Amino acid sequence: MTLDGTNILFLTTNYGTEQDELRRPMEHLRAAGARVTVAARRHEPVLTVVSDRRPGLVVEPDTTLEKADAEEYDAVVVPGGTVNADRLRTDVTAQRLVAAFADAGKPVAAICHGPWLLLESGVAGGRDLTSYPSLRTDLENAGASWHDRQVVVDRSGGHTLITSRRPADLDAFAAAIVDALEESTRAGGRRTATR
């Protein structure tokens, strides 16, 4: 099974996104046949970082958070990077986008510090998830059950929630996103039209 005809939205700010947490899932999903769109706060280059300290690759966004519409996509992915995630979680447009995916029953995926946005979007409470370990208390205070595993997939809340801890977990994270989308297709889930 491939993800041909599937559209995936990545949310990011314009500075501080962990390079591999953006790049590697994008490559994995594209290799599986998905179309990937990067939405940033501004339609300017995304300056990624490596280990939150060193400059990483520059990524050109395809659209802005303001212009992105959850109805046009089959899943949303939130990469980490401490600065990126801290800025993204306070962005009301990003919060609304994540909530819209969840409300529509579409997969929501976040890695490392990305689950901060899940918390602020109201989709973490009552769910099993993981994150970078320093977020554990925040997520548990929001009503989530935190687990120290490379990937946690929770299907209990009307939509699939996929979370991982850190860049070392990226292969499992990307594979879980592909599995969730393939499962949705097998179950008769409707893919969005290719734009």
C-alpha cells in the first residue's frame, strides 16, 4: 500500500525547528507517495537548527499557517526544536489547525517538544503520549498519560495521536504516521483531493 493521493501538513515557525524532525519525516512520507506541505508563520525561509544550537538547513515553506486549511489535508505533523515548539504553542492559528484535524478525526503527530502544541490545542488530555522528557510534567498536568517509549500511538480520542520523544525515534515516528494513514484508508477513510 502507498500513500499516493495523501496530503500531509507540517506546521513550523520560521526559526528553531529541529532540522531532522522536519526533514526526515517529510522524506519518509514523500517516499511513501504522500504530498507534503510545509506551513510556516510567515512565507519566509525556515531556519532549522541541529540540537537546538547549531544552524541547520534552510527550508522554503509552501504556505503560511494562516492560509493552511485542515480540510485540504489528511494528517498534520508538528516537529520539535525547543524554540520552534515554544513559539508554535502560543500561536492561536496553529492551535486552531491542530484542533481542526482532531475534530475531523484525522491523525495528529508530534515529536520532541512538539507536543506542547497538542497541550495548548486541547488534544492531549486523557490521551496516552510521549514527548521530550522535560515536557512530562506539563503533559501530565494537562491530563495526559506520559510513557517513555520511542513512539506512542493512541487511537482512543476519535483521531489517531502519534507522538515520539527525540530525533533518535524518527524512524519509528515516521513509520507510525504511514501506518495510521494506511489504516485509515483500509478502514474506508476518505483521502482529500489532490490540489
